[in-house]
Amino acid sequence: MKPVIAVSGLRKTYGSGETAVHALRGVDLRVWPGEYVAIMGASGSGKSTLLNMLGCLDTPTSGRYLLDGFSVADLNERQLALLRNRKIGFIFQSFNLVPRTSALSNVELPMVYSGLKRGERRRRALAALEMVGLTDRAKHLPNELSGGQQQRVAVARALVGGPALLLADEPTGNLDHASTVDVLGVFDRLNALGRTVVVITHEDEVAHHARRVVRVSDGRIVSDEVRTGVVA
Ligand code: ADP
Ligand code: MG
């Protein structure tokens, strides 16, 4: 089995000289298929920077990153965009749904340029909505859905291409408690079905669902523990 994520010696420095910010100071991390990992840390510890590197949204200052076996540094812009689209499903704090278009259309969106036929896109989008428990809301507009339901649509959209990795940055940051429980339930279910999930969070409640908790402080991993007595 090969790791979904394999980073070593990952560093990221913003700026240079006296004003340089060392956001990542040498991170080594492996995530295996089927894992459910929470990356935790205080504000400013480097979590989003790490997510940007893992998600190929930004390039590290130095270090090595293999995403599902592919060396990210060796790819050009176009190859990187392709790899990112194929391998990673992103979930952010803001749901970023397209307003005035149905949940179903939102989930179909990533497949528009995939070359798949319309009927197949629809079939896959409906299957993804079913996985997040929203079959009966497929025709609804985002503003007709609760925050938790909107985030579940965003999860379905992230899932629909069959990515190797679901990467979420503070996915429950905008949600009330009931919706948080709802969305975490979806992550639990997806992980139980074999999906690899990496969630960046500062909330204990979120981390309690993960099977492994990686703590980041001042740009370094300070602990990496497999949890026992997991909720899910
Ligand atoms: P977290 O997500 O854990 O709150 P970040 O990764 O956003 O932490 O930030 C880590 C450090 O890097 C902070 O000191 C932050 O101010 C700094 N930082 C983040 N992004 C940039 C940027 N684009 N330019 C300069 N400094 C940045
Ligand atoms: Mg952040």
C-alpha cells in the first residue's frame, strides 16, 4: 500500500529577510488510504499553510511531497491542476455553492469538463447526494437549505470525482451545533466506507471523530496520536 500523502522536510516561508514568516519549519507526515486524520493547532500555528501545501494550492519553500505517489514538485501548472482535480476533494469553511442553482447542479459542476455524458454526470451526482443523505433535497436551491445541508452538498461536490483524499479546512467553522453533528456524521460515514479524510480544525469536537490527531505548533508537528475509543 502506498501513502496518499507523503511529505518530508516541508517548509514554507512567507516573505524574506527580517520580515520572513516561517509558517512551516520542517513537517514530515504520512497519511495512509482509509485514514481519518485531524490536524489541530492554535490560530497561526500553520494549519492552513499546511493545507495549502497538501492541497497543491501553493508550493512549499522546500521539502518533498508525494500525493498518491506523484511527486508534486515535478509537475507543471497544468499537470498540477489535473492532479489536484483528480486526487483531492476540498471542503472549506465557506460552502462556496453557486446560488440560484440546485443542489444537484452544484454537485455536477466539477464534472462539466470531464467529458462524461450528461446522464452519467447526473447519475454520479445523485449517488454523491445519496452518500451525504440529501437525495430528497436534490432539486432545492442553496438558500432553501440549512447551513449543515449546504455543507453536505459541498461534501457531495468534493466526493463526486472519486478523489483519493478529502481535505477539509475548518469545515464546521460556520455551523451551529446541530449542523456540526450532521456534517461530522457524514465524514464518519464516508470514512467507514473507506474514504481518506484529513480535517484541519481547532475544535475538539471535530477531532473527537478522527482516528488520528496530529498537533501542529509554530510550524512543526508536536504530536501524532492514534485515538482510542473513537466516537464513530
Ligand atoms: P492557521 O491556519 O493555523 O491559523 P496559518 O497557516 O494561516 O495558520 O498561518 C501561519 C503563519 O503564517 C501565521 O503567522 C500567519 O500570519 C502567516 N501567514 C499565513 N499566510 C501568509 C501569507 N500569505 N503571507 C505572510 N504570512 C502568512
Ligand atoms: Mg487557518
